[in-house]
Amino acid sequence: MVLVAAYAHELPRYGLEVGVTNYVAAYCTRLVLACQVLKTLEMDEEYEGNVEGALDGRLDIPHSDKRFVGVYKESKQLDPEVHRKYVCGGHVATYMRAHFSEYIMRGINEDGLEEMYKKVHDAIRVDPTLMKSEKQPPKEQ
């Protein structure tokens, strides 16, 4: 018997419009599931849970922290700050800054990408030859 079910594709309803396939989305989906269970069992007002940590879904399910992000194999201890970073999307922000900062600095946003790439494609078609001032890749030996 299935009591409740939650899916990541439901997350836009809660304000998560993008990134529904990452660690943060998995956490959010689990939170939706936990809250649905308590609501279904009419325990949602009775049990507040830990609203500032990993158990904020308000279910007390025996578990091991060893599979959480932020657990180090050597010490087998959970670093709560590392775990919080992943739960709140810090790793996504780091990725965005690292991989898209040049776009942002140049004023290129997602709406301008298609037009920019079309212009690049057109320019390549006009003159695909290598300019003498451009560095050529090293020859294989």
C-alpha cells in the first residue's frame, strides 16, 4: 500500500522552477513527501520537527548519516555546514559562478545566447580559415 508519493516534477508548484534533478531537488522532494505523510496522518500540527536541519520533514526515521554529502570517510563525521551548503544549493551557485561568470561579465544572458551563437555560426561560415595570429594546437609526435 502506498500512503503518499512525491515527485521532483511537482517542485515548480513550490517555487523551484529550475534544477529539479539535483541534490537540492532530491532534498526538497523528500521534504514534500515527509510533510504529506504527516498531513495525511493528521499529525502535521502535532509534530513540528527540526525546522533548521536535515530532519525538517518532521518524520523521525532511523537513518545513517554516512550517505549524506559532507560525511568524510576518514572521520566518519558529518560536517553540517557542507551538508547545509548542498541542501540550500550552494554547490549550484558555485558551479554557476565558475562556469558562467564570463557570460555575466559580458552582459550575455540566457535570452541572448541563441542570437549570439547564430552570429558566431554565420561568421564561421563566412571565413572558416585559421588566422596566422591565432595559436595552432601543438602537433602530435
